[in-house]
Amino acid sequence: MKRTSRDIRTANRYEVLRQIIAESPTSRQELAAATGLSLATVATLVGELLDLRMITEVGFEDSAGGRPRGLVAVNAAGGALIGVDIAETYVHVELFDLALNVLARADEDMRPGESRPEQVVGHVATAVGSVVAQAGVEAARVLGVGVSVPGQVDRDTGIAEYAPNWNWHDVPLLDLLAEHIAYPLYLDNPLRACAVAELWFGAARGRGDAVVVNLGTGVGAGLALGGGLHRGVSNSAGEWGHTTLVLDGRLCHCGNHGCVETYVGAPGIMQNLRELSPQSTLLHPEDQTATIDALARAVATDDPVALKVVRDTARYLGAGISDLINLLNPEVVVLSSWVASRLGEPLLGEVRAAVARHALRRPLAATEIVLSPIPTDPVSLGAATFALEGALQSVGQRTGTKRTTPPARSRTAPPS
């Protein structure tokens, strides 16, 4: 769909606020240079954000021979955002101020078999209530809740269309959540959340083209192309974990054989360990987290079985990442999510070596492969930015600007 001038204005407002959050304090002149917008446009957008009390004037800085420049900064106390990371084995929720500083965290473990929609919704509602109580935030200050759920989602309808690891099909997740959570709700998946987090605060910041490889129970690739998030025509871009790595290989939850995910996701790594050493004490058959943690500890002590498992996993991962590098020619590939975080530098080193064996020389020479530097949960952080985007565009809707993100679900939100 062709974007209108109203759509563009809304996107520009979001981009200006993003830059202010990243660079506070900053001047209108610096914002114009960073965004490529005219100084007059930036001044108008800054005025709107000041009126919304999302930013504040914080003084002046000297300029070279001219009048002092006025500085603006994000008004951290101007609202609160909640980011929800629903994963196959846990629900992690963080509450942020408008500067995206974490004010409260809550975790809910999900045991095997505890994946029915009503069970997941119960965990999310409990964790959201916990962070709001911990932070002592008034309900009116919560601008929205961004929810990340694995699999393919429809942002417009709030439906989790397909989550293969849970066998979910067309689950009306936001409607279910709205029965328990009274804040505006916005749905997406962890591939998008991780990519946005890296664009705002991580290794993809300032990069035009980046791939964020999400390594958890499931596997995928968040794509930032041309300086912005790439969703694809049906918000399904990045399902790299379900591309074929081994013909007639391991059976995947999606129904195919040999998917990348079956070799480098947490269950796939457990299978790599099982095939190498069936009786290994590192293997905790019903506990992905315990197994990955045990491998990480054993690698640190140069355990030969653990080292071999990480090397074998990196061989598969390196072959898959090489495909991404050859196809997309990114500036950076970021290894993100909990498996990458726990296996850390040993995995990164082996992946770099494996990629060097497979990727074409020219695109590889332009690509950096790094671990995510984000100290908090990148999925929760990215999900919170979806709530911020939705809140800004809801403001645009009320002032006559066409909405370009899906409407929020909420029992208390005004009707669209």
C-alpha cells in the first residue's frame, strides 16, 4: 500500500523520538542531520513531542559563531512501556520508562506441556501485574504493552497464526490477553523485536543492513534492510530457521525435515549432544536451559565433549549464516537470544571460523559477526518499542493522522 503524507509524518515523529532517546540530550540541528529531515520539519515534530510531554527542553549548547542551540531530551517520567517476551520455556516481562531504562522485571517459567493459550495468557497477565506493582506505576502512565510471541503473527488482527513448537493455529492472542490486561496491546514476534532492539541500542545501531540471528528454542533471523525493519508482504520475513539445511534430515515441528532450527536451536543442540555422548551428565533430557547452561560451564573448563558439541553446532550455524551473508550482504550479523548469550564467545569464535569456510569472500569481507551487546532482554526491549510506536500513532489517529500500525487491544483504550 502506498504511504500517504500522513503516514510519512507519523513515521518521522517516531524516528525523531527514537533519535532523541538514543542521543539525549540533542539539538534540533543534530536531529535533522541524523534523520535526513529538514530543520523545519524536525522543529515541528519536536514541538509535537514537547506538547505530548514525551520530551523536555534541557538548556542550550554553544554553536560555532551562532546563537546557542536549544537542547531536548527524552522525558523519562513521561510514561511507561511494557515489553513481553513469550518464549517456549518462559515468559519474561520488563517495564521501562520512556528512556527505555528498565524499572522492573518479572519471570514466569513454563514447564513442558504448559503451552495451551489460556496457560500462556495466565503467565503473561501475572508477570505484567507484577512489574506494574514493583515499579509503583499508575495505570494511566502505562502507554502500552508490546507482546512478542514465537511463530507467525498477524499484527492487524492480533492473531498468533502459527507457532509450530506449540502447534498453535489462529489463536486470538491479543483478545485473550485483553480479558486480563487493561492496557493497549500490540503483537509481533521475537525476530522483529530483536532486530528493533539492535537497531535502537545494539550492534545494528547506525548500520543500514543487519541480520539478527535469534538462537533460542526456536531459531530465526530478524532483518534490517536499508536502515529499517524488513517484515515482508505478510510479516513473515526471517523464518530462516525453517529453511532446509540437511536434505532428509531431522524432523522439525513445522512438518519438514532438515530445518536449520533442528540443528542449532536448543533442542537441536541437545540432540547434537545426545548423538555424540548419549550418557553425558551434561544432558538434562527435559530441561533445555539446564542443558545449555551445563554445556557453557563445561566449555569453560575445556571439557572435550562440550567443546565438540559447540563446534558441531557452529558448523551447522556457520553454513546457515553463510547463506544469509551471500543473499543479503549485511554489514553485521548479530547472534542474539538466550542460547547465544549463554554459549557466548566460544560459540562466536567457532561460528566465525565456519562462516569463513562457506561464505563468498567479497560479502564476508564487509560483514562483522558479533554477539548482542544489549545487557537486558533484547526481545522485551524490542517489544516495548512496538508499544511506543503504537502509542505515538494512536496520538496521530486522535489528531487526524492515519494509523499505520494495527489498533491496540484494550478494555480501557478509547475506540479507534
